[in-house]
Amino acid sequence: MDDQNHTINALIIEQAMEKLRQEQETFNQQKLHENRWFSLRLGMGYASIILLISIMSITSFILINNTDFPNAVVVSAGGALFVDVLGLLVGVWKIALNPNYMTKLSPVTQFDIADNKLILDKLNSSINVLKEIDS
């Protein structure tokens, strides 16, 4: 009977340890995934700043020196300034800066009181058996 109890206790402990290991792996994978998304959003933010400055510089130069360029180029630069800046800002907001888009890192361990009580009961009975053996 004691050998059977020890075997059952060992299996329960092994299952609990495996469950915890899998949950830890899941959490580590989510952490790595979140870290990569953060790097991507950060890079996208910096690239958009550089792109925004270049678009504004080129189109502003064309609009300020409108006499040096054909009318079609000046009109296109004005449209590009408006559409590209607006599109870039909306795109960056939707993908990189939107607080609702960002995932929240949270624990993956499921705290089930019934499972934990069963495990604790089995562990306590195992401890009591070990104490009896030592006595």
C-alpha cells in the first residue's frame, strides 16, 4: 500500500512539475515575442520620424521654390505632403503607438484551488509517511 501511495504521490508531483515547466515555457515564449514586437515598434517609430522629416523637407523645398519647378510638380508635392504625412501618421499610430494594440504580458500559471489542494494533501501525506519512516 505504501509503495502504491509513493508511486501515486510521485506521479502527482511529476505532473505538477511538468505543468509548471510548460507554463514557464509558455511565459518565456510570450516574453520573447513581446520583446521582439517592442523592438519592431521602436524601429518603426524611428524610421517613421526619419521618413516624415525627409518627406516634409523635399516637399517643402519644392513648395517654397515653386517657381523653379513645373506646376504639375508643385501640385504633386502639395498632395504628397498632405497624403504621405497623414498616411504615415495614421499608420504609425495604428501599428506602433496604439496602446490598445500592445499586448500585456501576464502570468500563464493557472491557479486551480482544487488541483492545488489535492497536490498539497498528497504532499502532506507523503511527508507524514516519511516522518513515520524516520521515526
